[in-house]
Amino acid sequence: MSDIAALKKEKQDLIDKMLEMQKQFIDYERQNGISGKDYWASTEGLLVDYRQDYREMSNRVIDLAHEIVGSAR
């Protein structure tokens, strides 16, 4: 696998994981409701690291996209 192909695969894997996280979030919200406090300061369950993990993945996807086409942020 070429470097570009490996980068594209990593990017797609992250996107797939992010979409699954969004689905889980929506399901959780529909079943339990989510307050602002839950979203921003949850100490247990799905939301504990959700924002941080999602932000890190989305930043990595952006970085990968730039690396694939040879541009910079």
C-alpha cells in the first residue's frame, strides 16, 4: 500500500468511527436527553471523553486531507 493509500485509509477509518460516534450520540440523546451540563461536564458514560475524542479525530482528518493533497492548514 502506498503512503497516500495508507493516509486515505486512515482518514476513511476515522470518518467511519466519527459517524458511528454521532449515531451513538443521537441514540443516547433520544433515550436519555442531554443537558448542557451533561455535554460539557459529564463524568460517566458515553459523554465522558466524547468531545475531546471527536475533536482530536476531526483535526486528524483535516491534517490527513492536507497531507494527501500536499497542502497546509
